[in-house]
Amino acid sequence: MNIQENISLKPYNTFGIEANGRYFCEIKNISELKELLLSGKYRNIPKLILGGGSNVLFTQDFDGLIIKISITGHQIIKEDNDYVHVRIGAGENWHQFVLQAIDNHWGGIENLSLIPGTVGAAPMQNIGAYGVEIKEVFKELEAIDLRNGELRRFNNEDCKFGYRESVFKNIYKDQYIITSVTLELTKTNHQYNISYGAIKETLKEMGVEKPSIQTISKAVIHIRESKLPNPAEIGNAGSFFKNPTVDYIDYEGLKTEFPNIPGYELPGKNYKIPAAWLIEQCGWKGKKFDNIGVHEKQSLVLVNYGNGKGSDIKDLAYDIRQSVSNKFGIELNPEVNIV
């Protein structure tokens, strides 16, 4: 194990924010992780777990131990004629695994193409896009207890998945490190979800009459690339805010005052309102403030144009939240982990 000191974290976050970590260690297997956690020197200092760095905003230096999870590889642990159960290392790039699954004709995650980050981060926030969430294919994960280095398995029910939520973002926040994720993917009778967003229209433009997991993935990639900036070119962490949900009564009240407000009905007579629409209505889309701003094509994305400070992006996010609250009475919550 190579533990570095006073390392720049700029290469390890997609916002490209300059910050320093007091200690930094890259972990490639469970044995290394257990050894690190049980080491007396680092047991009682703050720890921060990093995957792909695509869901974090550094607003200051981190005076503790940064643990970058780079456990890779995947293996089939169960298979029949219709389904395959695949265990994937938490450090695998999510999108690259999606592409591998499609190459193997495994279905269920094609709508989640091009979502940034690692496999281990996917169940933490129950990633979702275009009508699909990871909870629909999730079987179990393995995680190491930060307190004692013990391995624990969590099944679907244990994770208590919600909209961009799991136990790892609330009651077990900062208590476990996910080391592997097992998904159940289809080999036959794939269920195609093309009703959400622009997938159906994009497939039509592509000349696709009969969808497949391959063409749906290509459509999703095309849509995302057309409106989301590449972090390699412009620093960002994807969608900064969650889409808020309101109950039926509040939604009807909002429609009375704002007839064009979009909403998607959820179970229990709740409605999901696109945060991007709310932000755009408040005039933020495309706004630039020196080195930071709101992306010109997608108002959910806050960007670092170069040499921006994390604290300035945090302040911008606060101003956006306040303006949406003032205009619509709706509180926006960040998806990004602010450190």
C-alpha cells in the first residue's frame, strides 16, 4: 500500500477543483482495505471515499484520509437461460461496464449509459435515467464496515432505495465502503423502456423501427452528449440537484399559478418536477460568473470553466436554491456531495 501525503485532489474530481488531501491511498483489493482500516495510525482520523470523483464538490482541503476505491473486474456468479448475475468490482467505471454488458447481450441497464462514476457509487444514490433505476436490477452488494473492517452483504431490501437515495446516504452515511455490486441482467425477453424523455424520438431519427439494448444505449448516449458537457473539457459533476417531488395538492396549486409547469406522476399521487425547468424559469440557464456558471444547454449542470473555487460553486448553488424557493416554494436538494 502506498499512502501519499499532501496530495492534490484536482485530478480526482470531475469539477477540476484544486484542493489538497492530507493522506491519500488507492485501494485495489479487499485485503488492502482491511489492512488500512485496522491500522492504528489512520483509525481515528476523518475518511473520505472516492470513486470516479464525479459526485463531489471540494470547497476546502480535506484534513484526513482519502481512500480511492480501484477494485476492478467482474465475474458471473449465477446464470440460466434467461438471467445472469454479475458481481462487479466497485472501482469499475460504470459506463464501461454498461458497454460490456451490451456487448454480452445482457439487458436492463442500457438506459443508464454514459452516467459518470464508478459501479460502487451507483447503488449509493440509486442512479437512474430515462425511466430506469439501478434498484430494478440490483441483487446485492458487499461493503466493509469502516469501524472494524468486517464485510457485510446488503440485499435490495436492506438498501431501502428511494429517489436518488439509499441507506448509504442517510443512516449508514460514512459508515461503509462498498467493494462490489451484484446485478441481475436479462439474457432474453429484454424489457425496453423508451417512453421517457427523448428516446423514442431519437430512435426514430436514427431510423430504428425495432429497438434493442444496443440501439437504446446509442440513443441515450446521443441525447446525453448533446446536452451535457464533457468533464474532460468543462469541469462539472453532472446534475447538481435532484428533481423535487411534491404531493398532488401542492402540484395542483402550482399548476394553477404556473400552467406550464411539467410534472411526472409517481406512485402515491406524488409528482416529480424537473429541477432544470424550475432553474431555467428563474433565469439561471447559461449564466456565467467569472470562472464558474450554469451550463448553457442544461441548467441542472453547474460548471467550472477553469480555476473556479468550490466555495464559489457552493454559493452559486445556494443562490439558485433560494431563487427557486422564492418563486415556486420548492426546495431543491443537491445530488452532489459537498465537502
